[in-house]
Amino acid sequence: MIAFIADSSFDMPNVKTKYPIFFTPLRVIIDGKEFVDKVNLTVDQFYDMLKDAEDFSTSLPNPKETEELIKKLYDEYDKIYMLSVSSKLSGTFNMFQMVSQNFKDKVKVLDLKTASIESYAIFRKLVEYAEKDIELTQDIVDKIRKNLKMYFAVMDLKYLEKGGRIGKAKALLGKMLKIKPILSVDETGAVESIAMERKLSSLVNKLIELGESFLKEHKISDPYFLAAYGSKEYKKYIDRLMQHFNIKDITQISAAVGIHTGPEVFGFVVSS
């Protein structure tokens, strides 16, 4: 039997999984007050607070609690895979490696080199390998990532700037020109800019164009899509995406990710 452990940046729809997946939450700090992501802070509460927050950040999952979770699962499962948010975006991967040192015979840490809904898309493909009794490796993760892509539109660049995802000059220029970027995560796990638009309507059209282009380039005939949004006000902007691509799975972007994108965000991931 195998089990998975993921940090709380892992965003998934409300579906059943073949293998159990357990979560170790990141901490979210808003105006000096610390919350445990998805434990004592719901996603909607988070976005309501973020709109008026002056200071906000995240911190790693609690190492001791994470190690205790590993110990608990160690006796119950033959293999435990720890799925980490991109090591380019967080120190979670290094922390996972540290706390799992004494359990290497059963525990393997994998860098998903992404976050949010793309993490779930990778997990779906990892399950296919696991069902064939194939040991999961970093090479397999990297191979899976070549056939999927996440695209998300961000309205306000100040959150990306504060989190160090873009520079101050770029954020200022974007604000002056009222530019709304479409972002993704590259093969190394770093945030990359894919396109820029000024109007919301143009953003949705561009997202559709990007999705169609990816399907054609990778010759995917039976794709899997997962759409996501930040605050509830932005759920409506994925309606056209869902209709165009016949997307059935949808979820909300977690606080661990939303604190870097802001509440005004929406997008999707496409996978083979």
C-alpha cells in the first residue's frame, strides 16, 4: 500500500482518489496574525481578509508536525511519497527532505516544480504509474510535466511583487499600463510570463487560444482540464473556459498560492 503527503499549496477538486493523500499545511500570516492554511482559515475567509491586508506572507509547514505525520503513516504503508510545491517557490522541498531523513527506506520526496492545480494534475498521472507498480521518481515527475501546462491570469501585480515573483520595475510598469499578465510555471519550477492583455475579455480569449495551441502542439485527443479561481467574484470568469473546453472539475485557489497571486486570479491546467 502507498500513501501521499502534500503541502497545502496542492489544490484539488472535490473528488475521490485511489490512494490516500494527507496534507501538511503551510502557515499564512496576515497583518501579524498567523493562520494554519485550510485548518483554521477557509479559502473564502482568506480572500476576504487579503483584500484589506497591509502585510501578508507565508511560512513553511511545521517540521515537527510533518515528521509526526510521517511516523504515523510509516507503520501503515509500504511506501510514502511526499509531493512538494516547487523548490523554486518555497523552502518546503528542503524541509520535506530534512524531516524524512530517518525514513528513507519508505519515504521519497518529489519536487513537483509547480503549485496549485498543476500539482493535482501531476498527481493524477503519478497514480497511473503507481497502479502499474512502478516506483515513482523525480524523472517520472519531470516527464509528466512535459505533457501538461497551467495558465492563470492575474489582475493585480502587487502580490507577485511582494512575494518576489516579479521585480518592482515590472510591477510598476504593469500598473501604469494596466497590463494583466497570463502566467505559468516553467520546467524548472519558476513563474514565467506567457502573455499580457489589458481587458478581461481579451484575457479569456487568450487563455482559450493558449489551451487550444497546447492541445494541438502535444497532439492530445483526450485531455484533462481543471479550472480554478481566487475570490468568489472571479468564478464567473472561468465560465467561458469551462464551456469551451467542457471542463467538469473546478476548485478554488488556496491561501498558500493566492497570497502570491492576489484574490483577482483565475485559470486552468490542461493535461494529457
